[in-house]
Amino acid sequence: MKKLVYSLLAVIIAATMIFAVTGCSGGADNPAGEVKTAGNLSVFVPEKWTLVPGTAGGIEDDNSLFLKESEDSTEYLWVQIQDKDAVKSSLDLNTEKDIEPITLDGVEWTGKVNMITAEKDGTVFLVAQYGYDFNDSLVQYILKSVKKA
């Protein structure tokens, strides 16, 4: 009887650990969520996250969007389509530390701790992060999904 109780307890603990690691949402390799479009951008939006269309001077900006875990969150990812000169200028003025390039699905993302850029199919993307890490598996899943709509 004692052996049966220990065996059941081991199974329960193992199951609990599996659900805790995967978050019951598909895991880091296949997180729950969906691809959404805002203006000229298409991006994966994790389940329970919010996509907010970008604005510039109070006017909706079709080349920019924000991803937030909640409406009132101060942490977010800011995804933009930019021209090469604007990206170079932004990175040159940025005083944050450079990061090692991150290659995702053959696309190289380069830049700073808080801002990276990549070119995909002739379109230049700039992604700024506030409260996230570009090495986080969920953030990288989002980066892989970024494309022009």
C-alpha cells in the first residue's frame, strides 16, 4: 500500500511539473495565440496579450504596433516598419549596450539591448522592447512571426 501511495504521488508531482513548465499553453516552441494584422504589419500575438495599433502624433500609424500582456501594462514590444536610414540613425543615437546578433529562421536581428532590427523580404523592421529580453523564447517566437501584411 505504501508503495502504491508513493507511486501515485510521484505521478502527480511529475504531471504538476510538466504543466508548470509548459504553462498549459503549448510550450515555448508552440505557444498559444494567433497571428494578427494591424495596418501594414502582421505578428503573432500570444494568448491573453493585446495588440495595440501604433500612433504618431495622435494619428494611427500603419507601420507600427505595440504588443502588451495587458491593456495597462508598462512593459511592451514596439514593432515598426522603418527605412534603413531611420534605423541607422536610431541605433547610432541609442546609448544602450550592443547585443550579439540573434539569427531566427535565417534572419539576423542586430542592435542594442533595447532595440533590434532585421530585414525580411526587402522590408526593414525595428523592434524595441520595454521590460522584455530579446533572448526570451516567447519574444523570439514573436520576432520570427513579424512580417509585412
